[in-house]
Amino acid sequence: MPRAHLKKPQRPGHRGQPVEGQLDALMDLLQAAPSETTDLFSGSLDLLVARLDMDLALMTRVSELGCEVFWWSARKGFPAEPFIQNPPSAFCERVMAWSQRTLVVRDTLSEATWASQPEIRASGIRSYLGAPLWEGGQIMGTLGVQSAAPKEFSHAEVALVAAVAKLISKTLEIEDLKNQLRLTREALELSSAVLEDSSLHSPATGLPNLRYLEVWLKANLTLARRNRESMPLILLAPAGPASEAAALRTMGEALRGVDLMVDRGDGTILLLLPGTQVTGVPLLFERLRRLSPAPFPAGATVWNPAEDDLELRSALKRMRLALQESQVGGQEYLIWRPDPSTAM
């Protein structure tokens, strides 16, 4: 049976249903307990289109290509494809710029900000209501509803869109945590498996080899990119006594458990230092040199999750150049490329 609600008297100038009436519809959706995240997304957007009498509700995600739609719901019969393929970027950008407020556009043709923009005029959108979506403490996209007709949004309708945006943001954060836990578990499983596989270690030094590195990168760099975590790298060129297995094992014992020392099979040793601050790398390098029976040159860089690839090709290129510079004239010390004191 439908529940009875006590309606509060509306304040002068307040249009539409009371806030409680709009949000009760959202509570009804949640009490239905959607079993999947996709069901919650679809149900929430369907609710917005129906309750606000709008043409289309869109969820966008910021990417290298701008704002890309990843979920939507449209009024029956509404041609949504053009907006899905090319969402109104001006609205998305304004929502993200004003992250603490819900963007309310009652009529694009009567508001100078929007009437002067050819993209908005050509789209045919007359009214829009949008709020930011958050993930991991950062804005990752937008939630917006739009119509080809002007609309005087009520306080209740604005509150409903804001509430749905917060609900979806929390859901996205939970899904992100689930994914991080899954990736971490897979990384641990892979690490345990490769430790038992002798083919993943160099017979000359006993250190992990390039095959081991390939497995490690797949398990760890994807997670580092998702978390936007940079990682210092050092390329060593030990020679003579410093290249012997016993000396390398001694240096390896000075590393933390999460660090990795890899024998690349070409006379160079790669150090991967996840979770290490750049300022701590020179201290670590000096410790390794004190443990080594002979000095050695080294080149260093920082793997940047926003710019570098997941196979270290670009980072290795920088390290090789830095290593060559360190070797010139017999200078055996740590060279950075680029200098970490400058922006990466």
C-alpha cells in the first residue's frame, strides 16, 4: 500500500512538491535494494527523468577526450544518441568549475551566459540541472538532466539531483575500493607464484629477471595509475666486484620488502621503489654504494602515472640517457633525468 505523507505548507514563491516528496521517491528506490551497481545507476537516472519531467539524464566521466558519457536514461521516444556521442561540454565544465554548487539553467535563450554560446544554441537544450560526481576525493565527472523546454526548477528538484549525485559518488567510491582490493589481492597472488618459479630469476645473480618484471608491472602499475602514484626508478651499471651475485644480494637486503631489484640481463640492474619519496632516493643510493665493494654509475627518473606507459619504455629511455651521462669521464654518481626539482 502507498505510504501517506504529511505535506508541509509551501513557502511563498516555492514551486513544485516539497523536498520530502521528491526525496521519498529516491528512498523508495533504495529500499528496493538494487543488487547491482548498474541497476542503481539505471534506477536513479530513470527516477530523475520521470520526476523532473526531463528529456535526458547523463552521467559523464572526465577523460583525455573531455567529458564522455558512461550512463544515461532518456524519455521514451527522445533521440538521445547525439547527446550521448557529444555531451554539452560547456555545462560539464561549469559544473566541475563550481563544484560546491548545483548548476541550475532555467532557460538558455534568456540567460546571457548560455545564449552567447553557439554549441548550446545548436544543441537545442533549453534547461539543465547538473551536479559533480566525486571519486577518491576528486571530481571525476558530472550528473546532469536536460530538456528542450525551459523549466523553473523547484528547490525540491534541485535537492533531488544533488542527492542522487552524492549517492552515485558514494557508489563509485565503493566500487573503486572493491577494484583496488581485487588488484591488490591479484598482485599478492602473482608475487607469491613468481617467487616459487625459478625461471623468473637470473641464474647468474639470483635476482628477478625481465620475465619477473613483466609480471610485476602488470600487477602493480595498473594499481599505481589508478591511485595516481608516481614511482622513483634507478638504473645501475655495476662492474667488477660490484656486479657479483654476493654483492648484489647484499645491496638487495638493504631495500624494503616492497622494493624490487631486477637483473635486466644486459649488465644493468633496475631498482623499482614504490611508495618512496623522491627526496629519499639519494639517501638510498648512498647506502647501496657504501655496501658495494666498488663504485658504480646510476641514472634515475620518476615514473609518472599520467604520462608514462605501463611497460616502462619511456622511463627506461630517460634512465639510459641519465646513466650515460653518469658514465662520462668516469663520474660514478646518481644522475636524474629530468631533474626532480623541476616539474615532471
